Amino acid sequence: MSETLRYFNLSIPAPVRLQMLREAFANHNKRYPYCPERMKPKSWRDIRGATYKNVASYVGILDRGFNTIDGRKHEVAYTFCGPYFDREYYIDELPDSPISHRGWYTDNDGRATARGIVAMLSRGRFLAGYKWSDNGERVYFLTVETDLRDAIRAADYYANKFAESEREYRQRYDEAREIACEIEESMERLRECIALRNNPCFVKLRNEAREIIGRIHDMRKTLRTEYAGIDV
């Protein structure tokens, strides 16, 4: 838990929490050298964390949902209508950003990317997220960051994780689609075998038909089990 969010831990005595805020204000410039001047706190009262409910005042009518990363659900807000925040930037375009690349590929052909973005809120707070070039979707993770570099790294992490999962899904989709196409071709051959099975010249097609039926059964089972949830 960050120092600022510890302020909301009511098990910590009030005088101790107050001292935490004062120390956070005194050390702010040292801890956050990249914080824009206009966002620097003016007093210890400005050193506040933000909860999910507080973030609602920023995100307004954005749609909300969850992204799962490594088995953990993260609350997010998302839109398909361009930048939602007035001060929103690609992480690779921010001054002194440690990130220089322009996103992570979300497909195996190198055509679509997930590119990290940071939204600058008030009082030195930031939201990290990414933009998906494939459909213009922008996803904002509703964990408020209080350090710009942390927000940049978080945005790059979220973009990378999304790109990984999307590449994996597309790989599995391509594999499932290949199986589905093979089923279609097998069905076509099965129809030919059935149509000719009673012709004395094509008696062997009966055995082939049985083999094809078996293969089709196995491939359909594979789609139902190993590729469950992938609509081809």
C-alpha cells in the first residue's frame, strides 16, 4: 500500500496519519521530481490518496468493467470515443519518459498495438492505461498513481499484459479456425463418400467414410474442450 493510501487506514491513530501527510508533503519534491509544477501540492492537506469512489468524480459516465491480469481483477473504465481526459498523453511522448517504444503488438502480424497512456488528474494524481489501435478502445485502470514515473511504468505494464493475452487469444483463434476449416473439408469429402458408397466401384469409400466420421468427432471434441470459448 502506498504511503498516501495508508492515510485511509483508520487502524492507524489520527496523529500518526497526520504526521504521515506532513512528511509526505515535505518529501514530495524529492520523491516526485517529474511532477508538473501546476500539480504540486500547496500544503499537507493536498497530500491525499484516492479511493475508487473518488475516481468516479473524474471518470463520470465512462463505462466500467474489469481487466484480469495474472488472475487478479482490476477495476477499469473504458471508452471508444477518443481521449476522455483533457490532459492525456502517450507514455512514450512524455518528457524524460523511460519508455521509447510506441506500444506492444497485439497480433502476430505486427499490425495492431496496445500503447500506454497516462491521464493527469488534479493534485499530482495520475491514471494509467492503454489505447488499442485495433478498435480505438481506451482503458483506464482505476488505481490512482501519485508518481508520474510509476504511472508510466504501470501503463506500459498494462499495455504489455493486454497485448500478451490478445496475441495468445489470436493464436488460439487461428488454430481453432484451422480445425474448423478442416472439419468443413472433411464434411464435404464425407458427403461424397456417402453418395458413392453403394456403387460397386467405390466399396472402399465405406471404410473411408467411417474414418472421416471418427476424425470429425475428434476435431469437434477438441474445439469443445481445448478451444472452449473461442467462437469460430
